[in-house]
Amino acid sequence: MSPIHHTLDYVELGATDLPATKAFYEQAFGWQFTDYGPEYAGVRAPDGTGEVGGLSAMTQPSTGGPLVLLYSEDVDASVAAVTTAGGRVLQEPYVFPGGRRFHFADPSGNELGVWGPA
């Protein structure tokens, strides 16, 4: 996938414990990583061509800023996957005009959301 002018291209999350944060996203969402040393891991694109983001032990986790939303075909299954992998649900699933969504915190404290069909 080639970059497209003025579109979101890459999302980087801070990680207080890089191995634990990687393990969480691997278990909860099936993400795969490219390691670039002990302080950074790139998130591989779902189709295997390039990367869509990264986890950085050099950056502090954040909450209250822009909210990254992941898509799920089954929001309830994603809630279960997040909790099983060690994440904390911050907002239980709720209905909004585009479907349903919930918010969670990863092991480093980053807040993300997951949305899907109603």
C-alpha cells in the first residue's frame, strides 16, 4: 500500500513495558510485529506489506488525546479478547449512530476504542 497525501498513515503508541504491550496486542487482536531493538516494534499491516504503526518504549502512553479506533466484526468477542489478554475495559459497549463501540486500556495505559456493527 502506497502512502496517500494528507491521510492517516501510521499510529504510534507509547509502551511502558514493550514485551507485555506486544503480547497484549498479539493475543487480543492477532497483530504481528517487526522488532527494531529493545525499544521499538513496528505493527505489520494486515496484508503483510509494510507497517501501519508502532509501539515505542521511548514514548509515554497517552490518554485524553486523539482516540484510535479499531474495527471489529464482533464487538462482544473483542471485549472478551481484550480482557483475556490483560486489557481493562474503560467503557462498556454502547450504541452510537454508526453501530456499537467500547473503550479499553492496554497494559501500558493507552486508551483505544473498538467499534463494529450494531
